[in-house]
Amino acid sequence: MKKISILVFFIIIIALLTACQKETTPYDVISINLTNHEILYIQSKKNPDIYLDAIFELKAKHPSAFSTEKLTKNSNLEHYNIEHTSAESSMYILEDGKIKDELNGDITKEEIVQEIETLL
């Protein structure tokens, strides 16, 4: 009986500890530093999408502009004063730390590539 009560106690403790863990953000943020702009790609962890395809295409066309040193991955949007509430991916173009443009919704890879290429 004592063994069963100890086992139940540990199961309850484990259940409580796992329930109290902080929920992680449902997205990753990839920052791309260009000469006069910064691009924030907010990637939904649920589904990689056309934004990532556009970044790969741009990296192939402009390898120096999209070098590894210019890419940073984190999950902290507070630094940028951006409140991203959508579960879908988005892309923000920043100029001097302020949002210049936001790409999201029904947009094609070609439109994303074209928009970013105007910044290069």
C-alpha cells in the first residue's frame, strides 16, 4: 500500500510540473540584416511556407546580401515592438527600427522576392 501511495504521489508531482511549464511561442523569428533595412520573418512552427522559399531564392540570387552572418534566429519580438498574434507566417520590413512594410496573407513568392529585391 505504501509503494502505491508513493507511486501516485510521484505521478501527481510530475503531472503538476509538466503542466506548469511555460508555453513556448508558436513561431520562430529570423532576422535578416540588409544594408539599410532589417527583415523579420516570423515563421509559424506549424507550416513552413512561401516566405522561406522566397528567402532561399533570394539567398541563391544574392549570396552576399543573405550571408549566414546576417541571419539571426530567435523568438523575441519584444525587442522590435511588434505584437504578432497570428498563427500564420508573416514578414516585416523595418527601416531605422520602425515597420516600413508588412507582408502577410494572400501573397505569392514572386511578390515577396520582388519586394525584398527593391531593398538591395
